[in-house]
Amino acid sequence: MKKEDLRIVFMGTPEFAVGTLKKLVEGGYNVVAVVTQPDKPVGRHQDTLQPSQVKQYALSVGLPVLQPVKMKDPDFVELLRSFQADLQVVVAFRMLPEVVWAMPRFGTFNVHAALLPQYRGAAPINWAVINGETQTGVTTFFLDHDIDTGRIIMQKPFEIKDDYNVENVYDGLMGLGAEIALETIDRILKGDGKVESLPQEEMIPVGTELHPAPKIFKETCEIDWNQEAKKVYDFIRGLSPYPGAWTTLVSPEGKETVLKVYASSKAVGTTEEQAGLLLTEKNRLMVATGNGLLNLEEVQLAGKKRMKAIDFLNGFRDLTGYCVR
């Protein structure tokens, strides 16, 4: 079968998915429809509807767009079936019911931003950086009944350098995800719908701990300064630039303000100071952690713009007695 004859339905919502959809279109693959989330209300009064980035791109190249509220809705299922897809490709989308993922004759595969079976879940990039991993990657796998547990088709590794934050890894995996999606489709085409895949259980060495990647909430992002400096450093870059790690800045009088921390660096030396105490030295803003000091490089006070630490320091006459907790 030629790629022009393989009918593909693409499913995705954010920018991360656009890279793959664009590669499919520009590569001459036969994308017959796109499924994405309904337009999202935005603005102060939530009276403006913002289309997803996948929808914006799909419409710009003339592709039909489906936006179901519920994936099991009979009208949506019937409409989806009318496109007679041979294969469905999913990138950064919601969990699908069996009536949807089992519909195409060649199945449905997902591009996941981690090396499965590690980091199953909604936020694999964030958690890989938070946990100080030096390597992650992308995986294609066939969907089944449970989330991120299907048979693995292909994987590609990606190095996480020590100074990378989520944005760096996100950008790298977006391009790598597009590559692996096309290579996976080509394998399926070469096998006329049949492709070798491996159960995830066979890829877990005995004694290996599996790290989950659950959805991140506001409370997830609060910094624990009692941890060692390296863990706090990884935590901050694992949430930067979005949603952003945060802490509570406390004045000597007890006044509290939320402070987001977007970047930090490792300071030389140790300290006997209590974790969370703010220290300044030669235009450096430092925080005592559980086992040493950490330089704060970029921060944001509630209601203010994101700024360099030097600009933050210039806004305070004296930080003596201030702490974060």
C-alpha cells in the first residue's frame, strides 16, 4: 500500500501535536480528518472561544475538523466512522474509548513523550526533569484499554542535559515525535497493516522501579526547601516555564507573598542556615536548602512581571530576615 492510499485520522490538541500533523501533511500522507478538543473559553468573562493549535493548523490546510465534547457520543462515532480511516494517529490527546481506538482496521497508535513503560501519564516531560533523569525519549504504541500500557512499536531516546528545563525537552521531543510517527506509519505500510510490537511487560527489567507521570496541579508545584539543593534545582527546571514552581515569601513582619521561581543554579559551598532562609551576596540571591545553597536566577512576585534576580534585589532595600517556605 502507498502512503497516498492509507486513510489517516489524526487526533491531538496542543502545539506538541502540530509538529506531527504538519509533517504528515507536508510528507504527502493522506490525512482525511482531524479530531481535537472543543474551543476553550478565554478572557476575563470567558466569552471568547479559543481554538486549539491543532485546529488552527488543520483549518489552514483545509482538513475537516471534528470537536466532540464526549468521545462516546453516537453522532460523533458515526461521523468518525464515515471517514473510513485505516489508521488513527494520536498525539497529546485525551483517553479514547474502545469504540474509537478499535475502529480502524490497522488500529490506533499514540506518540508518547517518554520511554515507556516509564512515565505513563499526563505530564511525562515535567516528571522526567523533576526526577533528574538524564535521558527520556518518545514512544509509539498501540492503544488498548488502559492508559499508556499498549504494545510498543518504536522508541527514540533524547538526552536531558543538566541545564535543560521543560521547554528545552518539549521542543526536542516535539521534533522527535514527528519523526517517530512517520517512521511508525512507514513500518505499518511496509507490512500492509502488520507491524512488530512488544508488550510493555517484557521491557521491564526485574527490580526496576516504574516512575508515574500524573497530572500536575498547583499544589504539586510548591517547593520544599528542606530537600537537597540538586532536588530543588531539578524541581524548578521541571516546572519551567509552565506551570512554574512556587514558594511563599515571608517578611520579618510575617507578611506573605507568592513567589514563582523559573530558574536557579547551583551555588558553591554549604551552609548551616535553616532551609528557606534568603541570603544575598554580591548581587546574588540565594536560598538555603536541606544541604546547601541554591542561586535564584529568575523569579516572579505575585502581580509582577517575571524578572532576573538582580532586578528583584534592586526592588528591596534589605532582605534581612526574609525567608521562603
